[in-house]
Amino acid sequence: PNGGETGEGDGYIQGTDLFGYVGIEAVLDQMRRKTIKAGLEFNIMVVGQSGLGKSTLVNTLFKSKVSRKSCTPNYEEKISKTVKLHSVSHVIEEKGVKMKLTVIDTPGFGDQINNDNCWDPIVKHINEQYEKYLREEININRKRRIPDSRVHCCIYFLPATGHRLRPIDVEFMKRLGKIVSIVPVIAKADTLTIEERHEFKERIREDLTVNGIDVYPQREYDEDPEERVLNDRIRESLPFAVVGTDKEHQVNGNKVLGRKTKWGIIEVENVAHCEFANLRDLLIRSHLQDLKDVTHDVHYETYRVRRLNESNVDFSDLSRSTNS
């Protein structure tokens, strides 16, 4: 072609169009194909005193619209009663995308006479997963894809007292907020009226600010104004008032997840009844990748730097010959 141009109608792209087109949007297709092929991993920890319905809410999360196949009568996998750290993995598949969702159920606390250092097993477990990832990462012959067992999100259950944060909750969240992303929720929120719920949430937000407790999403991690607007709406709604159940009921001819009371059905996925749908959307639909990024770039990075700066780190088991 003369001067980089071709004649019209000969099937070639005009020179000016050719140099103006790069095809960057095709990168998104590449990323999507790789994600579909590799799948996703997401690890959630639930923390709170016993009797708040942590296990029930997790089963509700599994049985929600994230994966309707979990609602079949033959589905028997449930989180066991909380007596020790207990992990259950559940593969969710939707439109060809697979996600391995792992839930770590933790010991209940708050109802014992002595609750000193009751956070130790939980803090230890979170740090052990960072250590496990670090060991794999610095291994000379490391795996191409390191299995990720790090806790990406901690759902912290608060009792619906209607008062303020208890001292044990303040101390617990102070410690956890330094090593993991915390999303606080008010458990069994149907025991509060709408007015009581609103006032309780206001008090909790005040207590979080006064005590310097960082909960997700933190303002310093907002990347742009659009994201800040979305996250501000979430921060104004925290803690989410949730109701959990794995029972189905008929409402207007449709099956819904809900709790049956004398006054009617409390629909779990109806935002007019509770904020479970908002919690699910935060965890899965809008902030899953951001939770993973904050875990890797902030919490894990802090742990990694500290460990590599320690003089007593024993890497002798990793000191293999680097010669090929």
C-alpha cells in the first residue's frame, strides 16, 4: 500500500485505523479465561460468642442464591457445632466460574467465667496461614500456584443487646483488626425493632471510632472517588443487621429462606427485613477481589516484612542448592 493506506473496499484496515487500534480490550478476555480455568479461592472466618448463630448464618450463606443447588433436600453438609476451629470447603459454580469457598468456624466465647486471651487460638490460626504461605513463597522450588489458606475476611458477630460494644468485643476486634479484614454484623437482628437497630448501629460505629478499631472497608484503601462513594455507603450501614436460617417457607407461592414467627415470615434475602443480602453482596459480588487484595498487599505484607526482619527465622529447611 502506498503511504500505509489501502484502497477502500479491498478488505484491509485503513492505515490510520490500524495504527489507532491496539486491542487492549482483548486482555480482559484473556484474564477471564485464565480465571475460569484456575478457579477462585476465598476463605471466610466467623468469630463471636456461642449461641449467636454463626454456624446457621454460614449455612444460610451456602444455601442462598449464590448456589441454589445447595437447597436440594439431599444437601447434608453443614457446619458442626462450634467447639473448636473447624473448616468446611464448598465449591460454588455459576456460569462456568468455580469458586472454592472455605469457612473457618471458631470457638465461642463471652459466656465463660474467664475469657482471658480467648482470642489467642484465632490469632494463632490466622498467623499460621500467613506463615504457611510465606514458607511456600520463599521456597526455592516453589509451586507455580501457591495454595491460599489465608483468611481473607473475618465476620465478627455482635450480640443484639441494643447497648454498646462489650469490653471483650473491643479487645477482640482491636487485636484482629491488625491482622485481618473485619466485617462486623449484628446477629439475630430480628430481636430488635427497627428503631432499636438503628440506634444500636450508631452506638457501635461510635465505639469503633473511639477505640480506634479498623473494620473493612478502610478509608485509606479507597483507590478512587467512585470507590470511595460506594465504600462510604457500606461504612454507613455497618454493622450489618443479619438473620440466619437454612429453612425454606412458602411466601406468595414462592420458596424463600426465612424464619417463621407468630407474626409472619422473616425473609432472609429481603432487604426490608434484614441485611443478609447486603453482607452476601459485599463478600461475593462487589468486594471479594478487594478483600483478597487487602489480605495480600496489606495484612500478609505486614506479616512477611516482620518475619523476614526477625533474626531468629529458621530457613534451614529451605536452604537447598540453587544450582540447576
